[in-house]
Amino acid sequence: MAYQVLARKYRPQRFADVAGQEHVTRTLLNALEQGRIAHGYIFSGHRGIGKTTIARILAMALNCRTAVGTPGRPDQEPCGVCDSCTEIRAGNSVDVLEIDAATNRGIDEVRELREAARYRPARDRYKIWILDEAHQITDAAFNALLKTLEEPPDHVIFMMATTQPEDIPQTIRSRCQHFSFHAVKFDDILAQLRSIAEQEQIDAEDAALPLLAEAGDGSMRDALSIMDQAIASAPLVGGKPRLEAEQIRELMGSVPNTVFERLMEQISAGQTAAVIEELNGLLNAGNSPSALARQFVRYLRNALMARIGGENTDLLQISTDERARAARSAMLFSEEDLTRFLQVMLRTFDDLNYRQEQRFHLELGLVKLVHLQRLLPVEELLSQVQGQGTGHREPGTPQGTGYRVQGTGSAGQASTVTAPAARASAPVAARPSPFEADRERKVSGETRNAEPAARALSPAESVGRAAAEAKPPAAVGLAEPLSEATDGALALAPDAPPDLDRIREAVCAALGREGHETAANLIHQGGWAQQGAAIQVQLAVGKTMLALTVNAEAEAICRKTMRAMGATQKIAFVPSENGAKAAMKDAPPPMAGSARSAAMENPLVQKTKELFKADIRSVLDLRDPN
């Protein structure tokens, strides 16, 4: 008898022998027991997982001549020894016809099938057609089969096996029972390979069979085909073939995963030269760049799954040794790093499919992985700077309190740094929402204006009060303070030109008293100029930031303060994104005791300015005013 390959020799002949498809075999056995036999079935799924095999077993169970409950057939499983079972297994039954739909796909063949379905079976109970690769049938042929499939004779059953069920028209699918097959699990394939190795008297290394099971990629037939090839190339030891892992890798053109583990360690250490030398040795040994990239992508995927779910997760369909190896590589990197690595290598693998210089692109992809290690998240970088500038944070000091400094670096990119506030000696209660604080400030504004003089003054308020109490020289044309309605501002003489410095101090002081300290600091740093009958203030912010900082309420305070001083000019605030650096260079120093002054003196801010070669554009005071 001619040699029979393992995939055919060990093809399951009973439902119980099918591995990895329990949800299908259980349903079919229950349907046989209850007599609920459909006239059409669609079996879909991955290649080599048992679709056609189960169709044959179901045909044997339907036409088996041995009665259920007898010693030869205690349950719904086919007996396997009667004439019907034997002929179906051999493929020469006159009542069970297996048709290759990829070849017989036209309307003429389907018309012949439809005509043959009118006649009763020659001997068995049912006339069964098994259509393999059913998605290859043309639409016209499916339409010709539609009426027969919808209302077939009682003795006719259609079984269609396909890897692409979406290509079968919906009108056909809706008239059949659809069973979706699963990819066979790694453990099921490995158990089957070990059973076959024992029956074939094959000596195999511990790592050899797991390597074959992994190469099957969910397909039992693929794993058995590779095993057949490995047995043929295996050396004979004591008259028995011996499967070795190294020999199987050489046969499949793959490299051991220890190479990729070593590559990951070199990438983690930032050793670009070692990575390239390792790749050079692999390529010089004759390995294909595309095959190496494919293996490395799979290894990175396994490392990422090990990082996400742990070493024993079901996401890893690999052997125990490979699980441990993937877990060791995963511990060298964060989940974000492994995600970026996988993205880079997937893109590299795609490039290799249509690039001529595959080696160069693979080398470039690996060098990118090394350089990705040098890219730090901004949060991590700033936390390191914060640790150098401010030292250890007291346990009672809440995180997130302090100054938020926004600036522009040398390349024009925006950067944000948060500096901690002064540490309190006692634990600080949680700060309320800034929106709630702003709402309370607006509601109780009049109450705060009536506070006694003994209340502590804010930094901007202190500057305004000092300007109000100072005795101005007569040369500048200033009069005595008018009344309490001016809130400490100095009134201007009617005929004197506007003193921009005095107006600046008074406006900023009024804004500070009303809670607009950010606007006060921004306006104090702005460029003031007389433009005809108006005063123009050029601020070192963009249009969007200007609308958020100097809002309508702040502008109303500015106009009210100027009217109280007797100034008749209008005031206009102009954004200046392009001239921000020049405006900041010519701007006066920040007000003493202000949030901007405190932020600029903070060692964290100074370190950040030096690191990014940046300028401070705006400072938002996030400290609790109480």
C-alpha cells in the first residue's frame, strides 16, 4: 500500500476525535439524537481545522446502517464498519458526493446537481452533497440552486465548507445552518502531535513538537504537514527518526527565539552596534529579511501580551519555555514601549514587501527601536527636573498646587511646567474646584470689597496700595487722591498728558483686588503706548489666550479705574504672538511678590528654561487664595 500522509492517515472518523471544535460536534450530536436534521449546512473557518472532516462524519452518522443503541453503535456516533461508513470514508459512495466547488462552479454543473437531486438515494437514507470551497461558486450558479435549497426533497442534504463565508450570498446563508469553526488551540495541536509521535514511534526533543504546533498557527492540517516533512528530513537514531528543534528551524527557515530575546536585551541597553551585528550574522547565514521581520513581529506581539496579561495568559498560544522567554523580554520595557515597537516593526514588515533593498529597511527598523528608548514622555522628563529642583515633597502637601508656567522653546514648541507651591507645615485640605471658587468670588465680590483694612493684601494689591500712598512729585501733573471710589488710584490732572506708568500701576492694582491676578500680571508685562486718542497695550499672548485672560469683566475694571483717574483715553489690548519674545524682552520686571515673580524665582522653572531654552509667556496662579 502506498504511503499515506499523516493528515490523511490520522483524519478523525468520529465526532469525539475532532480537536478544538466541541461547540460544533456537541450541537450536531444533539441534533442527531433529537432528529432535528437540517437540509443545508455551512461550515466556515480557518484552513485545516476540520470543516470537511466533520461534514464526512455527519454524512456517515446520517447514513450509518447500524442501529443506534446496539453494541456496534451505542450512541449517535457512526459505527465506522458498515458498508455506508466504509464507502463514505473511502470517498466512493454513490449517495454521498463530494464536489470541488472551485472546479465545478458554473451554472451548468449546478443544473446537473439540481436534476440529480430529484431522484431518491440508491441505497442509503439520504442523498448528500458536500461542496468544498463553496465560496467559489458563481452568483448565477447560486441563484440556480436557490429554489432547490429552499424547498429540497426530504432525502436531500447540502453541506458547504468554505473559508470565506462572506462571499456566499445572504439568500443562501439564510436558508442554511451556519457553523463557525474556531482555530485549534496550541495545546490541542500539541496533544495530537504527541499522540501521533507515539503511534509512529518517533523520538522527539521536548522543544521539537511545540515548535511544530506553533508553526501550525491554529491549523491541525498545517502542523501535521510540517511534521511529515520534519520526519522525512530527521536523522535515524536506533532505527527511529529523531526530531530536533534545530533541524526543524532549519527546515522551516526560522531562527530560535533566543536570538530575538538577545535582540530585545540589546535594544533595552541601547547597543545599536550589537543589534546591527546580530542582524548581520543572521542575514549572512542566509535568513530572509522578510522572514526575520515576520518572526520578530510575532515575538513582539507575544512580549506585549505577556506584559498585558502575564506569563500564563490565554493570549499566548506558545510553549511554556517560550512563555517564560516572552515574559523576560516584556519586563525590560513598558507596555507603551512594546506597543511602539510593534507598530514600527509592522510598518517595517509592510515596507519589505515592496522594497528592493530589504536589508536596509530591516536595519533601519531595528535602529528605530533603539532610538525609541531615548524618547521620554514629557511627564517623566519634567518629573525628573522637579525632583532635581525641589527635592522631596512633604506628605501633607497636595500635588498639583503651585504655578503653571507656559512658554515657548527654542524650536517654537509650547511647553508647560507645574511648580509646587511653598510647603505647609500642616496637611492642607483639598482645594475646591476653580469653577466653584470663581462663582463664589463673583457672588461675594461686594462683601470682599468691604473687608477691613487689616486684611492681608495680595501681591498686586500691595503694589497698588503703595502707589496710592506714595506722594507723587508735582512735575508729573498728578493731583491728590480723589475718593474711595477710585480704590486707591491716583487721579490725573485734566490738562496733563497721560502717565502710562501710573495708569499701568493703578489698573493692575484694581485687577488684583478683583481677583484677576493673571490678567494683572499679563497687563503689567505688556507694552504700553499712546496711539492717538487711545492707549494700546500689546500683550505677549495669542488671540485665544487674550480672550481667556483679559475677559469682559477685566476690561470693565480697567475702564472704570481709568475714568476714576480722570483719563479720557480708551484702552485697547492687542495680542502679539509673533512679537511675544520682543515684547517680553522690553517689558518691565514682574511686580514684587506677584505669582509671576515667585514662579520665575522657582528653581524648577529656572531649570526648565535652561533645559528647553524657553521664555515664560504667561503664569497662571493655581494656589488657594485662602
